[in-house]
Amino acid sequence: MPQNVLIANLGNRNITICDKYLSDCFTNKDNQGLVCNTTKATFDFTNFRTFTKSIKDNFEACKEHLQIAILDSFLPPNNQPVRIDKLVLISTNTLNDHNNGQDTLHEAIIIKKLLAEKRYGTFADDKIEIIECRNIPTDSENLMLFFQNTVISRLGLNYPNDQYYFCDSGGTPQMKTAMKLCVEFMIDPEQYEYYQVSQYEQTIQKIPNEQYRKLLNVYQVKLMLNNGANFKAAQKLLPPKDTIHKNLQFIESIFDVDMNRYKQLCASNPGANAIINLQNCLPAKTTMQINNIGDDDFIRLCLLFNKAWFYHIEKQYNYAVLHYCIFIEQYLSIMIGVYNIVAVKNDGSRINTPTEIDKVCAIPNLSTVLRQFNSVLRNTHEFSKAANSPDNPSRLFTLRNRISHDSHNFIIRDGEINHELNTLFFLEAKKLFVKPNFTQDIFHYFRDEVVNIM
């Protein structure tokens, strides 16, 4: 059956003698006299280590005047927050003689002796473990290794199924930080709780389990978001209930041009997409031709164009050209459906498909740009068949394949996008599918909004 284990770094205020903290005795002459006169014992007040060794050696004379401090909040009769079954005391026993004056090894032994007196419940000898830290207690790097390789591994070995309660009120600041970091990254957050005890009020306060982890995860999320379209990967670093996680879900859905998913998220998280408000970032339909496009198709075209522009800004030119091509394919497909373009006259004679498209498409020079895309419309008869086939749900499949598979032809050697694409096509399409005041695509805009609130 799982038991409750208290794990604590020890400091110099975990015991009182004659109602005085030990730390206030070896530095204060009046307190020293009080202790000596009360216990009738002799003490070495040179430093904390020598003083606690004196108490340990004179335990029988001192025990009636000793009290456990800070940790007693967890022990009977207080039992906050639960009844503790086992204790793991982390003490210092520095190997370097020049830095061992504040060592807590003897203090840990005194606490173990006091617990054997049954004033704080019944703790058998095997229910109390003392772990010695031999490192200098301000050496952050070695302390991290100590908590990782000794403390956390010992817990996993000796108490694998128990519930851990960590006390953050003892030890050096470096020991506190090292323990908290190792606990957050090496122990399941469901298996432990973290507490701090007020020195003067002797009340305990719960500390969030993942303070450092959340801070580091936020930093990693920012790095991911600032390096491409890592919206899905960034979500994995955050808990599902986190606001940032939810906003990234919205961005991912529209980046994938998955409007069904976006609508589901809006329905299941009312009000959660305050930052990712798609409607506020879409342009109005500005031409007669565009007005004839359905709202869902218009949103789809806006997202496809913005996605291509996103890759363009990121200088991922292969993806940029490919997605510009996908946008053009969808644009033509929708226009053909809206205007029922027939590329062959009733008498069977062929018409100039690009010219016919220019008559109804809102983007000037579109046919010119398409011709520059590796002359994909050179065979107008093949295009007319694809455009006029009622049995083919992807009527532009042939056109799409040519554009997609030849995408490498549209990138020049120095890695910049084809000049004609940028001037003839991009600027005209941007007027229709990007809000006038936007200087970047909506995905960069949403990403920056999320990063700003982190």
C-alpha cells in the first residue's frame, strides 16, 4: 500500500533548544549562557557543525529542551497536509573542511533521535533515512548531479510507489533550486506535492509543482514558434488546459486549412479563441468576381494564400512555391465551378483557356503567371479536358501534378523566389486575400500574438 514520504533539505533552523533556534545560539552570547545553564552541559559554539555535534553528544542532557521546528508542521499532532509515514532528511557533510561549518549532518541525527522519543508520533528506525550531501552546498552544478543521481534515484529505488511531500524550507538557495528542478523534470507531477513552511507562523503553503518546468517549456515553445510552423510540436510542451495550448490548437487547425476542426474548437471552447479570431483577420470581398465565391471557399483561399506567404517569409522557398501552386489550383477550381467555364465550344472547336480565365478571374496576369510556371498551360486541350470533366472530382489533377512536381524549377540558385511570381502574381493576389493593413501573413500575426502573452 502506498505511503506518504516527507523529503526535506535541512537548514540551521530545524531545531530549537530552550526555545531558541540553533542558529541563534552559537552566535549570541546570551543565548549560549541560557543553553549552558539550562542543560548543565558543555558546548562547542565555534560554528553550527560543532554546536550540533555537542548537542548530539549531550543528547540525554538536552533532549527535554529540544524541539523539532518547521518539519513539525508535517508531523503529529499537526499532520499537515497528510499523515507522514516515512521521512527522508537531506543533510550536508562537506568533505572540504574549510566549508563545513554550516553542515547539518549532526542536526539530522538529532532529529532522528527526537523522533525515536515518540513525541512526534511513532517512527521506527527504518522509517527515517538520512542522505548525506558531500558537495559544497553552494556548488549548483554538483548539487544538480547529487539530487539527480542520489536523491531522486534513491526515492525511485526505495519508495517507488509512495506519495512524496517535499519541504522547501531548508538548505541553501542552491540546494532548494537543484532539488526543485530535479523533482519537476524527473518525477511524475501526480506523485508529489511541494510545500513551504512559514518560519514564524509555522503554517505550510503549497507550491505549484511545475514552476521551473513551465518557465522552461514556455521558453522552448517560443523557440519553436520562432522557427517555423511548429504549432503542433509546441502544444506537446504545454498541458491541454493551458490557454496557450488552446490557442495553438486554433492556429494549427487553420494552418492545416481544416475549417471543420476550427469550427469544432470554437464550439467546444467558447470564448477561448479571443486571440485567434479568424474573422477579424480576413479581408472583405472587394470585386464582383470574388463576391460570387461562397464564404467557405473564400476563407479557404485566404488561408491557402497566407500559408504560401508564411513559407515565403520564412524563406522556405520550396514549400512557398508549392503552396502558391496549390492556392492557384484551388482558385482556378473554384472559379471554374462558379462560372462554369467551358474550354471547348459547342461546335467542338478549342478556345484559349487562359484568355477565358482572365475574363472572369479577379487576379490580372494570372494566365501569364501560369504560363511562366513551366508552361503548364501549354497543352490547352489537356487542360480543357481536365476542366470540363464532370466525372473527375479533381478536375485540375493533371494541372496540379505538373505544378507540384516541377516546383523546383521556380527557385533560382541564390534561394530567392522567382521575380515574376513576386511581382505579377503575389502583389495582385495579396490585394484580394490579405487584409489591407496586414504587413505579414495571418499565421505570423497569430504566432506573434501568442508569444506576446506568454
